[in-house]
Amino acid sequence: MGYTVAVVGATGAVGREMLRVLEQRAFPLERVVPLASVRSAGHRLPFAGAELTVQELTDESFDSVQLALFSAGGSVSQRFAPVAAAAGAWVVDNTSAFRMEPDVPLVVPEVNPGALAGPMLGRRIIANPNCSTIQMVVALEPIRRAAGIRRIVVSTYQAVAGAGMKAMEELAAQTRAWARGEPLPKPAVFPHPILFECLPQIGSFANSGYSVEEEKMINETRKIFGEPQLRVSATTVRVPVMVGHCESVNVELERPLSPDQARRLLAEAPGVVVVDEPARSLYPLAGQCAGTDPVYVGRIRQDRSVEHGLDLWVAADNLRKGAALNAVQIAELLRERGLL
């Protein structure tokens, strides 16, 4: 049986990746409906050896659609996700519009597949977590199950792809200008030039002093793990990398767990690849994880400043596992459970 699947925001970086993931994972499809703004209507996108014509997103776009994957911005999701659900589609939303609503599941299939059950599914909307949150909880879940977690401190090194196609184009334009010996173009996406820089700001700042991205990591991690009082501190940083987020993660555990035990647990965990031979300079790299599906973990070592502490280095393709792949995996889980 094939499904009619709509991809909202199909011309964006994540939307294009959603189309690739649907094709690569051979998701059973009868028809794919690429949707975007009126400005993008008529554009053609490659898919399965042919081309798809982008259609304008309207209230009538979801007739006969069974699955709608959204990645076109929070305001678009707030406006059209309920329309898609009312038309009978299951919605998997990649924006922050619904993540923290109590009656919307926030799902990472390797971590909390049980969230896809019961009254939480009544709205037919499922939220995809933030890209930086996804890769961290995938890496931490085997450790959490084995030894419990008291506290998480995470610093991220996030690629410009997380800010969309225009951000990637901005970095490319600055690189070209630098190579020609010309002044860097004035930034439009970021508050400062991103080339050769680390920007400790992703999103606006809240009254707490944390950025929007940092608040997302804190709150989403608690919801996914089902631990509303879990102590989490995050510092999120944008770096001049095209694709692939990296994270330095420090965890204080409830019970002792050695680095070797953690390596074994992670090596057996779904969706995780351990790359941890620092003596040979082998550890996860953003460039090497780009275009791949796993969450990579390395630099696993004891934190000697606390009683039961571990340090990890985590990397993943933020467009795939951090967005498109996780969304399609949620759809696969809906299908496995007979919901789709």
C-alpha cells in the first residue's frame, strides 16, 4: 500500500532532505505533494528519477493526503498543521510550534517511541524535536537507562544549515569574497559575519539570559526523557560549518559508569556509531557525518571533577537525523503501529 505524502516547505534545506530520505528509505508512496509559498510554486524538484512540481500551500492542499511533513517555519505550521490534521492527515512537524504543548507528542524513535500512544495522538500532530536536542538524547539514552542522569551540561557547535538555505548561501558568499581578497558582504541572516567566527547566539535571548535555542534544548530534553525537573544547562554556538552539528556533552550520573561501559552501551544502541580512538585522532567530525544517518559519539572519558561524571563528543547531520530522517522515522513508526 502506498501513501499520499505532502512535504510542506519542500524547497527549503530540510524539505529537500525530506524528499531524499523518503526516496532512500523506500517509504511506501503512491504520490508525493511538494508544497511551498506562492513564490516557489511551479519550481521543479528531483525525486525518484523524475521531477515533482511544487504547488502553492493552501487550505485545499491536504485533500486525500495521509501524511504531512512540515518544515516551513512555525507560523506556517500553526496555520496549516491543524488544517492538514482536520483533513485526516497525520502531521509530523519539524518546527517549534507544537513541541511543548502537553497534548502533542515530542518523539525521537530511538528514545521515546512509547510517546506515540493514547490520548496524546488525538490531535494527529506529532512534533519533531530541535536538531541539537535529537542527537544529544540519542547519545544519552543508553547511558540514562543504565546509570540515570542527575545533570547535563552541553555546549553546541552548530552548522549554518540549521538556519536554512539563506544561511548556507551567506557563508558561501563570505568565503568567496575572502578568497578574492574582497570585503565580506554584510550579513543578513546572522548578526555578525559567520566566516572564521563562532557566534554564541542562536535565536533571540530570553529574560533568563538563555537564547531561544538553549531554552529549546533544556525544555525538550526534559519532555523527551519524561523528567521535568532534570537539571540541564546549554550554551549553543553557531560555527562556520555548512552541515553537521557537534556537541560537547557533560553528564553527572546517578550511579557509576565507566567510559568502557559507556562505549559498549553506545556501540549496541540503535542509531549510534562510536568513533573513539583519540590516540589515532579518530573522533566524530562534522564533515564526515554530513550526508549520513547515525549519531556519532567519541571522546568518551571520565569527568574527574564529579563523583559519577562522563564527557562525550557528539556529532550528527542536522538536516538528516536532526530533522528529515527523524520525521520519516516517526512516520515509519506510525505505519508499524497501524496508525497510518
